[in-house]
Amino acid sequence: MTDLATDRVAIRELVENWALWRDARLWDRFRTVWHADGRMMATWFQGGFEEFIKVNDEGWARGVRILHFLGGSSIEVSGNRAIAQTKMMISQRAPVEGVLCDVVCTGRFYDFFEKRQGRWGLVLRQPIYEKDRLDPVDPAAKLVLEQDLLKRFPEGYRHLAYLQTRIGYKVKPDMPGIDGPELEALYARGKAWLAGKPL
């Protein structure tokens, strides 16, 4: 393979390992996906990956269950830097207004990678939230949502944010969606990253 193809394979493997090892809580392996200064952005968390591990374990102990599924990936490499975009789905189950529900959010992982001392690693993961839905696990259950709370969040992750707020998380209200200024700002940041500028 060419060097470029080898780099793309290595990056795709890191993207896949992130999802598998995070959901399986294989934290020693999960740490190898990141560089030491790596940061994770999510609806319910923004910070370094070590703190992300800690709050995931705390959530697990309280019954929080979040799973990730991956689709196709497009990886742009520029020297020792890369941007990877990967189709993904986030699935979470929790009680909402007394009804056990599943929420599914479709979007993309937008990842900033860098090759340091011969090793690719994740520097920043910023999900893009494109659309979501919330369904009772029992289709016969009656679910009534508080509309004022639901409308506080962007359309792309409105139901995910509703569920996460109801179980006690503070949800960031301005994450990138299927379009809009947050998405354009993220694209500009990715272009600057590939051009060698700092995050």
C-alpha cells in the first residue's frame, strides 16, 4: 500500500476501536486511541479523555447505557494531520417520564487526528448530530413529553438531549447539526487543522 493508504487504514482502525472499546469499557485499550491532550465533545460531556472515562464509569454505575454504531468513513490526510468523518448512530436506553425508552441519534463523528512520533492518535472528537427519535420500548406505552424542554435543544439531538436531561445531565445546547453556523465553524476549524494551524 502507499503511505497515504496505510495512514487511512490506521486512522479508520482507531475510529472503530474507539467505538468498540468505549462501549465495552475496555479503558486500557481505549486510552491508546488518543494522544495525551485528546479531548472529547459530546452532548453531555466536554473535556479530556481521562475525565471522559471517569464519568462514563460513574454513569455506568448509575445504570446509564449508551452504545455506538459506525458506518462509512471519509478520511482526509495532510502530512501528519487528518480529519476523519464517520457515519454513526448513538443509542441510549433510559426511563423518560416514567416510560422506558430508546433514543437513537444519527450523525457523524468529526475527528481531528495527528501523527506524532510515528503514531496516529485522536486529538479532538466533535460529533455532528443530524437527526434523532425517541420510542417507548413497549410500543403500547403512552409517552407525553414536556414540549418546552424539548424545544430548548437543536432538532438534530432534541430527543437525546431530553432523555439525558431527565436522567440528570447538563446538555450542551449548541452542538453542530445537519446544517447551520456551528457546522460551518467546525468545517472551518477542520480546514485550519489540515493547514497546520493549532486547535
